[in-house]
Amino acid sequence: MNQGKIGAISFVECTNSLYVKPKRVLYTQGGRQKSWDIIEAHDSVSILLFHAQQEAFLLVKQFRPAVYLKNGDGFTYELCAGIIDKESKTLQEIASEEIFEECGYAVSPDELQKITSFYTSVGFAGSRQTLFFGSIDETRKEHSGGGIDQEEIELVFLPLCEAKAFMMDENIPKTPGLLFAFHWFFERTASQS
């Protein structure tokens, strides 16, 4: 997949968003008045996908403007993930939909194994992410993936034998959730042998 070239970038004030709401929190701690600026944001799900036939993890690579602000590139390697914005669906159902939309594989909600949940961006957002594990193979492939609407998501297969070096390579922009998921996978594998 050839992602579109990034250009004509500018940053403007965000006054109305469906996804985040800036707030200033006022509180007392230890008898002192304090304040902290935060972003109210959706919680999310993420999924570590392991492709059995290829002995590889399936990651997504996409442009993240906030990372661009820090490194001038902005492309990150991540787990398949999505926000929790559908109250009528379970976390597993949302995760299953994200796998289908972003990666093109059909994995039913009951096949997903919950690993754990944790808080992300605790300094400014404090969103909770629930992490799942799912196995895929080519019999489950239904379309090429890449996301919906205006998403431009590239699928990347990372061979299992390269994952530990990938984790430690500081030159590869990746998310903490991805690192944690790999750690879980390797610990699980070690305990099963």
C-alpha cells in the first residue's frame, strides 16, 4: 500500500472536536490549590494480531500528526486499534470491527482473548485502553484493509524472529501498547515451553 504524501501541514486552534475536549481541572492537594490542563478523550481497544502461517505479527503503520510535531516524520507502528464510541457494542465487538476495517481479516468477538487494560497518556488524557490478542491466517482474509473513510493505514507483517530487535530499536517510532503486547506474547510463549 502506498500511503499518500504528507504536505501543507499547519497547526490551528482546536475549538470543536468530536474526539477530544480540552479542560482545565482545578483541585486541592495537601491543602494547596492546583490546576492541570487535560484532554478528555475516548477510551480504546487494541489488538495484538499474530499470523500463524507467516509466523509474524500484523501491525498497522499510519501518520500521526502529534508525532510529526516531535520527529518531522509522523509515521508510527502500532497495534490495530480503535476508539470506544459505540455504547451498544461490547469491547470484543468493537475490536473485531477494527480488525476487519483496518486489516481486512474476519475474527469473531468470541475468538479474541483479553490480555488486560491500562491507562495511556496519563499526563494529559488518562484514557483507558483494553488490549486483546487474536490469531489470524489467510483463510480469514476478506479484503485488503487500510481503514475506512479517510484513514490511510498500511499493513506491516513483522516476523516473530525480528520482534525483539524491533522492540528495542529507538529509531522505529512505536507505541507503548505495542511494546507491552509483545512483552506479554513473549512471556506467555516462555511459560508455555
